[in-house]
Amino acid sequence: MSEKYLIGDKMSGGYGRGPNILHGCTIACDKGEIAVIVGPNGAGKSTAMKAVFGMLDVREGAVRLGGEDITGLSPQARVGKGMAFVPQTNNIFTSMTVEENLEMGAFLREDDMKDSMEQVYDLFPILKDKRRQAAGELSGGQRQQVAVGRALMTQPTVLMLDEPTAGVSPIVMDELFDRIIEVARTGISILMVEQNARQALEIADTGYVLVQGRNAHTGTGKDLLEDPEVRRTFLGGT
Ligand SMILES: Nc1ncnc2c1ncn2[C@@H]1O[C@H](COP(=O)(O)OP(=O)(O)OP(=O)(O)O)[C@@H](O)[C@H]1O
Ligand SMILES: [Mg+2]
């Protein structure tokens, strides 16, 4: 079986000179696939995302993209390789307009960004209506659309999202998940951390349950939703 397009393979590492937070953690995602990371608070989900994106010193293990070892690359260099990352917090420029936020996303590109912007506006029509408004004035769900839209402006092959539905209503969450599925259908790999574990696993091709920096359970979203142990410990029983 060949390796997935993006893989953080048996990653161990921590912050600065601190102890390891990740302990041999493996996360992978194929083209067009949605991979979801779930787990309790402090499990290391965001840390695993940062490790894959090059924001953490990976002391053991490796990150590979399309078979290439990118473990030593800076986050900027990874963006150049087609990776985009929406962090859990502070993921938009609140004092800039929606359109300026999208333009910032394209700063590494030298070609015309207008097509990408139209694609983002097709995906999230409300952003077109609000394009002249300061992003900080938008609702929580709309801000997350700006953050995802900004990441898409680099025309990535891999889109990494850390809790994209944090603080939004269930209806807005469902809508955002539908848009994320749409993005995956275009062939982009989606690697996403989610607090709404049950709903996220429903749309996941692959799910990873992390506990204390380790892989506790891995399987298809469906397998994990049906796994009695996963249900009991993470999905609130029954
Ligand atoms: N910048 C940092 N420097 C030092 N330790 C950190 C840093 N960020 C996180 N940690 C520690 O790493 C561990 C994992 O944190 P992380 O943010 O990855 O968890 P998480 O699974 O994303 O949690 P949450 O569900 O709350 O977002 C925690 O013990 C946390 O205190
Ligand atoms: Mg986190």
C-alpha cells in the first residue's frame, strides 16, 4: 500500500527546550480526502498540526508531502509546496476588510489572484456582499469563512484547519462542513482538528483520536463512530 499524499510520520517533539508533547504521533491525509483529528483538550491536536506545518521542532519522525521529506522546511517554504494552515486563534486581520484579508492570503503569488478570489466568493457568497466591511465586524461563522477563504487564496493542495467551527451554531457548522466537503471534492487534502467530534467524524474519510500526544484510535470516520470504546470515551456514551 502506498503512502498517503501528506504524512506526519511517528512525530515526537515539543516546544522550545520543553518536554515532548507528541509521542510518535502519526497523521496522514490523501488527495481529496478529509482527515479529522479529535481528542480531549490538551491532547496535542494543535501541536500535531503545528508539527505538520513546520511550526514545531520535530525531534523524531518525519513529515512527507508527495513522497518528499519536508521535515526541515520552514512554514513559508511549505506554503510554497502547496500547504495552507488556518490556526485555531487569531486567524484573520480584524481591522482589515474582508477583501484585504483575501488579498493578504495571496501575497506569495505572482500571478493574477482575481480568479482565486472569485472562487472564494463562489464558495462563500456572503463574503462578496461584505467584502468592503472590516472582518472584525462579521459573525463568528463569517470570520471562519474569511479565514478559510484566505487560506484558499494560495491555491493549496493541502488545507489544514484547526477547529474551523469553534464558537459557531450547529446550522453554521453544518454549512461550513458542506463547504469543506466541496473543497475536498476538488482534490484538495483536508486535515482538520474538530471539537464537534461526532459531526466531524461523519464527514471524515479518516479519523484520528489523540490522547496525550499519542494515537489512541485510528480508522475511517464510520469505524470510529461505531467503535464502542471511542463512543464511550469521546462521544458521550451509547
Ligand atoms: N506554545 C506552547 N508552549 C509550550 N507548551 C504548549 C504550547 N502550546 C501548547 N502547549 C502544551 O502542549 C499540550 C498540548 O496542547 P495543544 O494546544 O496541542 O492541545 P489541543 O489538543 O489542541 O487542545 P485544545 O482542544 O484545547 O485546543 C498542552 O499541555 C499545552 O499546555
Ligand atoms: Mg487546539
